[in-house]
Amino acid sequence: MFETTRGAVDVGLSTRNTAAMKKFYTEVLGLEEAAVIDVPGDFVRAAGFAQEGVKLHALKSGEVLIKLLEFPESPATGSDPLADSAAGFRYLTFWVKDMEAAVAHLQDAGVELLSGILSRVPERKTIFFKDPDGNLLELNWVDPAV
């Protein structure tokens, strides 16, 4: 076991369209750009991470960093982004204070929702949508009175 120094983990997303993804995560979802870092090829090769250098765009939401990874050649995409189609990380969850306001904001921004707001129990709501690269995202709301 090891002890961590932050109350959150960072998430790295390899992207095929850095400009669209950066705009979506900052302008639509409200993340703040924290840094842009050029990581040289010799470093990523030594780390066993990639073959060529990468530009890392760090976007911040609270304590969480979403790191958009821009490679010299666009990475391939999986054939089906649904959660039951492949093992591995499949979606990101954002917790919101007001589900209806958040959904209205997404709709105003032209984001296609995969369903209406779903609720198995009255004190919890959820909805899924995709980012410009087709990654699955979820909004969750829990009644603060519960």
C-alpha cells in the first residue's frame, strides 16, 4: 500500500482533436486550463509511455486534472465507445449541484444527450453524453438533503 498526497486522481485522455476537446472541456464543462507542457520523446520512451513526444494540456476541475494528450499522429479510436464493449476506463463522472441547470447548459451548448435525465430513486439523477472524441461522460446529482 502507498499513501497518496491528493484527494483525487488525474486522468489522461489521448485525443484526436485537441482544439475541439480543449474548447469542450473549458467552455462547455467549465474546466480551467492549468498548464501546457511539452514532454520530449526521449522521456516518454524511457517511461514506457509512448514512442514520440507529447503535448500535455492540463485542465483543472477542483482537485482533478484532466490531461489532454496531443500526439504528433492522431491515435486510433475504438470501434464502439459504449461501456460494455471493452475493458478499461470507459467514462468520466462529473457531480453537479443542479442537474436541470447543467443539462440545460449542455443543450444550449449543442451537446447531444444520450437520454433524458434518468432516476432510479428520487434522490439521485444521472445523464450520459459524449465529448468531441466520443468519450462517454456522465453527470450525477444526489439530493443534498439525503
